[in-house]
Amino acid sequence: MAEATAEQDNNIVKKVALSSFLGNFIEWFDYGSYSYLATIIAAVFFADDGASGLIMTFAVFAISFVARPFGAFIWGSLGDKKGRKWALSVSIFLMSGATFLIGLLPTFAMVGWIAPVLLLCCRVVQGFSASGEYAGAATFLAEYAPTNKRGLYCSLVPASTSIGLLVGSGIAAFMLFALPETDLHTWGWRIPFLMAGPLGFIAHYIRTKLEDSPTYHAMQDAMTAQPGETLHPVRDLFQKHLKKLVISFGACMLNAVGFYAVLTYLPTYLTDAVGMDAGMATLATNISLVAYVAFVFASGWISDRFGRKRMLITACVAFIVLTVPAFMLLNTANFVVVLVVEMVLCLILTINDGTLSSYLTETFPTEVRYTGFALSFNLANALFGGTASLICTSLIAGTGNNLAPAFYLIGISVIALIAMILSHEHSGKDLSEVE
């Protein structure tokens, strides 16, 4: 009987892991496709594949992130009130649907400026619904995971984002290589976005078959035992856990800028600022993404043994010390050098990324966990993640200095370091014990 129960629990965790993987995969597959096809999208939706068109394309990408904090309030609150399963099941439906619709939009040549307006609307809906995905998936998985393996299990969430980027980049690279430019501009660019439809349906179906975590059910039972007691996640978060929220926001800033700068902006940087061949730049990023997946799992496993705080501080210090030398080497445009540098940057990034999701789930108590995670993570991504490519491109254009993005990343790392020094260690603690 005990063996049957253990096998059943293991199967449930596998389904939770799969649903968490698929949701984030879809989200970041879309982001990767959008970023790696940025020059095509600029031509299709803005009729300008030059610098101004590229900036407008990245501006739409950045503006869509404005919806993420609002989505974090909604999905976080609903996830804490109605359950992780309910919020994740609805959010994946909206997110994948909005991404699918992008693949059906008319172009600038068809309807003029209505095209980029429609693109922006779809991306705002996508950003709003995606704001609950990363936090919800990590929270759901963390509450099911064994305490001594929480870091390893939660590292699946950032791993799924990199795999999504890798597949998006791979498909974009294949299309750039295999399709004539005319086909890319007429129908080829639509393929990655249309793929979100069936993938989203599969993830939605799996989530509807799951139950909320034992930790969440225990909290609900405790609330039921106290008549008149109701949940107010947003109010309680700001009244009782404001310091934790601010510190978590600071920690998330490095994740936001680092992730987008290293994994989505660098191909554009290497092509436009350094003058490297677009195919070679994309290849270097794809190889680095494969290494990122291995690194991020290793980082999650190590954090279970050495603690989240040490890992996150190590990432901050490494970025502060190594970012400028790394960008100087990137400017050589030598493929081997660029590949080694990108892999080093990915390694540093995974020390942060492989640890952050488990750190955030351990920071907030069950009744505000989803809301606290979602708000700190999405607010940082809205202000600093979605704008990373735009800010880096603008900094280079404004200063004429190819190292400007490096100094920006260093400044963010310093802020994150201060936040982590002020944080507390909760590794190894049962999530029901977090107060």
C-alpha cells in the first residue's frame, strides 16, 4: 500500500512538472521567436527593417510587459484564493490563444498602421496572461517537491524557458537558412506563433486533471477551521510582507536584465553592434542555450546543498567583475571567443536563474506565495526585463559605446547584491513553516 501511494505521488509530481514545463516553454518559445525574427517582424509590421523599425519592434515587446504587474495582481490573488490549478489552467488558455492570434494578423502592407496596433494588443494580452505562468508554475511545483530537492525541481522552470528560447531560436535559424526572404516575409514568420495553439491546449488539458498541492489544501483547511477568516493576498502582502517584497524585487532585477540581455538580446547585439554574421551569432547563442539547460539543473541541485542566498550573491559578484571583460571579448566577433564568452555568461546567469524560483517560493508564506512571487518577478520583468533590448540598443545609439550594455548590467547587479545581503535564508524549510 505504501509503495502504491508513493508511486501515485511520484506520478502526480511528474504531471505537475510536465504542465509547468509546457506553460513556460510556450511563453518563452514565443519570446524567442519574436526576438530572433525581430528584423522580419520590423519589416512586416512597420515596413522598416532598419534601426527605427527594430527599435519600434522592441518597443512593442517592452510595452507588452507593462501589463505584467497588473496580471501579477490578478493571477497571484486568484492563485492564492481559488488555487494554483485554477489560475494556471485559465492563464495558459489566454496566453497561448493570444500568441496563436499573432500568427493570423494582417501585415502593414495589408492594413497599414492597424497591423502594429493589433500586434501590440495581442502582446499585451499575452503579457497579462503570462504574468501568472512562471510564478504559478514554480509555486505549484515547489509545493509538491520534496523539501531537500526543491531547488532541483524548481530549476525545471527556468530550464523550460531556455528550452523554449532554444527551440524558438532553432526554428528561426532554420527558416532564415531554408526559406527565401519573400517567403519569410509573407508566411514563414507566422509558423512559430501558430504552434502555440495546440501546445497550449495540451498544457491546459493536463492542468485540469491535477489537484492543488497538499500545502495549499492544508492552508485552506486551517482557514475553514476559523469561521469568518478570509484571504486577502494583495492587502496582506503589502501590510505584513512589504520588506520581503522589496528584497525579492531587487533579487529579480538581475534575473530580468541578465536573462533578456544574455539570451535574447546578444544575437541582435552581435549582428548590429559588432557586425558579426547573423547565422554565426545565432549559432553561438543556440549552443550556449544547450549549455544553459545543463548549468541550470546543476545550479538548482547545488542550491539544495549550499543555500539560495550564497548562490544568488555569487551570481551578483560574478556579473559585477566579469561583464565588461566579457563584452570587450564579444567585440572581437571571433566565433570561438564569442561562444566561450556566451557560455561563461550563461553559467553565471544560471547561478541566479537556477536558484531564484526556489528562493522566491521559500520567501513568502502559503497564503500570499503566488501573489508575492508573481508581483516581485513580473514587476522586475516589466521595468527591466522587457525593456532590456530596447535600453541596450538605445544606450549604444546614444553613446556610440558598444560597452554601454555591460555597464547597465553591472549597475543592476549591484542593486541585486544589496538586496541579497539583506535577505534571509530559508533553504531546507518546509513551505508550511514559512511565516
